[in-house]
Amino acid sequence: MGEPMTTTAPSPQTSRPYRRPWPTLLSWAIVMLVGLMILALIIVKIFQVTPKVGSVPYYKAAPDIAQMASVVPPATFTAVSADPIPSQFRLFSISGPALTATTSSGRRVPKVLVVMSENCTGCAAERWALLAALGRFGTFTNLGYTTSSATVAPPSLPSFSFREVHYHSRYLVLRAVELQGSFREGNGRYPVTGHLTRAEQRILVAHDQYSPSPVVAQAPGIARVPVLPFVDLGGRMAVVGSQVAPSMFLGATRMAIASGLSDPTAPTTVAIISAANEIVRSLCHLTGGQPATVCR
């Protein structure tokens, strides 16, 4: 008889889960990260946010041109006052609390509130009158260059920017706000360059006029569109819109306008100084006739 046959049962195999190699996982992670970055860039491009204040370049004015624009010979004011031209928009009386501020030396003095935008044509014109007028009560430093919008008629008017200006005076305090820059961005908007305080917004709402025009700069925090420029002299007098017709500066250079301020017969000078004389007279009432050399 033969030996009984024996069979050997196959040994059980251990089942282990399949693991994806690390290099493959890393590749997928990189692809996903790149995809998320591209998606983020697309979202930013579609919903592009207006830049924060301070992100727009500020170009300082050459000292000689700034000096000519803000230190006009007294003889020019006297000569133009004898035969002025009417302003495009006139100063008008306003009611409410007096607008005052404290100087660095601790004196309480009238405050001049200027709300403008670097892109607006009327602002480009009004700054020339304000520089000439306020230059009789103090000095400007860190004055900037700007031109009005190239897409609004009259286009690209040469002017100055008050965005980072410093004004030094014993008699007045200047608060100047440039709400927006002069060049549109890729989203078609002008970048924000300044903000009003809540108190300044209330002043603007109380005394400014409003326009539905999309050309005029939108003031952050203001529901409606204000007409600019807006100038408040101590809470007693104001002007809405430019005293000087912007068309006066069409085709002129900044140097030609500034150097012409010593010639009381130049058309741009007559327009600028006629407006500046109105501002000076109002400021002299606020300062009690000081300085005497200006307010005589």
C-alpha cells in the first residue's frame, strides 16, 4: 500500500492598502497650488480694488516754479485789483460754527478746508488762485505736480497737488484733501488718494452742491457726488466750483503760467489774481486784518 497523500494548504497572503508614491502626491499638490494662485489672480483682476491711500506716486514741484506760483509780487495784486474780471463762481456766505484749528505754536486760528481731486479740471484752475492767495499769509513746502484728467474737457491742465503739501502760517491752518488721483486705472476708476473725516463730510454735505456727473470725483463716505473744488474759509465763506475758468489754461505750460504771475496784464494772471484777491479779502476779515502788510 502506498503512503497516504498529503496536501499543503497555501499560506494566506496579507492584504495591504495601496499607497501612492510620495513624488506623485507632491506633484498633485504643486498643481493644485498653482491652480489656486491662478484663480486668485483672476479674482483680483475681475474685482480689482481701488489702491490704498499712499499707493499713487507723488511728484514734488520744482522749488522755483512753486515759489513763483505761491509768492506773487504784491504789485501784481494791486494792479489787478484796479481792473479785475468777474469770477466764474463767487464766494458766498455760509452759516454754522466757525472753522478753526490750532497752529504748531498753540494759537487758535481760522482754518481753510480745501476738498479737491487731482483729476478734476476746476480743481486744476482753482489751485492757482489758492496758492497765490494763501501765499500772502504763509508759505508752502512739499507742493506736488499734477495735471487734470486727459479724458475730461478741457484736458490735461497743468496744476499743482496739495496731497502732501505743508502750509506754515501764523494766521491760518490749511487742511487740503485730494480725494482721487489724475489717471484712471485698469478698472476705469481714479485711485483714492485721500479721505475726509466725518466732520468734514458733514461740512461738505451742508454747503456743497451736488451733480450726477460721473466725471466729478466721488468723495469716499459721501453718498452723493459733490461738485469740486470745494473751499471753506473758516466756516464763514465758501466757494463751490472754480473761480477761474479752466479753459484759461488750455495749451499753457506750468512754467508759462507761473512766470506770468509777475505780469499783471497776462490774461491768465488777471484771472488768477482776480480770484485770489476775493479770497484774500475774506481771509483778512477772518484774521482780524493780519498781516497788516496784506490786509491794509
